[in-house]
Amino acid sequence: PMALAVAHEPMLLLAITDFVANSAAFTYFTAGALHRNISSDMLPQRFPLQLKTKSMGVFSPQLQKRYPDHPMELHLSARKQPLFSCRPDALHGTLFSSAEAFVVLPNATRVPVFLLNIDANVTGKPTISSNRLGGTLNPAYAMALSACPMVGSGSLSVPQVKKLENLLKFSLWLFGVPYANSEFCPHPVP
């Protein structure tokens, strides 16, 4: 239960409850809208992990040997409905996702190589700046990865998950959070 502010002058009051946030998450998840395919050309050039077998060879040497310098794709999707909790100063979310990795052959055939399960906890804080409602993501988050080979990958080994998890955490802190913050709140609140 939360007491809403009493207004003595005209104002806009916006209250979001766990029910609203979780209902929206349920709707998007049930509708199948929580899917995204990422190809190598979608990542910035300076991103530390390019979607190519050459880059991923650090985590799975057999991948580079079998498919030398081929582009890759990641198919991201939610495994379960995201869960949200609203607090007075922030919105906390738990995300349950998976990333299917594919090697793209010259004839455009996609060969499945491994599946990563990614569970993450994130916190976002709402902001108002220049008459715009926005938000910022807190870089303090927890992430857990697990991996398994996909059917059709042959004898490829599962990538070294701990190294990949550390690189993903660093990449999210360096690129993902600033990008999300610039999209949600282009004019940071001082």
C-alpha cells in the first residue's frame, strides 16, 4: 500500500503498480513479442564481442576450427514472463531469457551451435527532465548464464560460460546501460 500525494496545485500524478507492470509483461510474453534477432552487422564496431566465429573462438575453440571466420546470429527470447516489482524510487525486474547462437553459412543456412540461458536482475529509476518522462538503468545487476549444445551442432563443445558471462557483464556496463539510458532519458537529470 502506498499513499498518493495530496495536490494543492495542478499536477500530474503517475502511479505504477506491480500489477500493471506484470500485466504488461504477461501480455507481451504471451503474444510472443519478446523476441529479437541480432546479427553481426547490428553491433557497434567497437563492441568487444563481435558476432563472428573468430571472436567466439575464444570461448569455443572448436567453433572457429569448424567454421573459420563465419558470421553468427543470436536469437534472443524470453523463456518465462519477466517479473517486476515497483518500489517508491525504482522499478525492479527479473528477466529470464535465452540466446540461441547460429553460424551463418555462405548459402544463408543457419547452423545451430549452442543455447545460452540468461537470467538477469535490473533496476530502473524513473526521471522527469525537460518535461519528458524517462528513466535510467542502474548498472548494478546480477546475471547468471548456463549453456548447452544445440541439436544439430555436432560435437561442438559448450562455450566457456564464466568467461562469456564476465565479458557480457562488462559489455552491458560499458555499452548496454549507457545506450538504454540515452534512449530513455536523452537529457540526464542533474
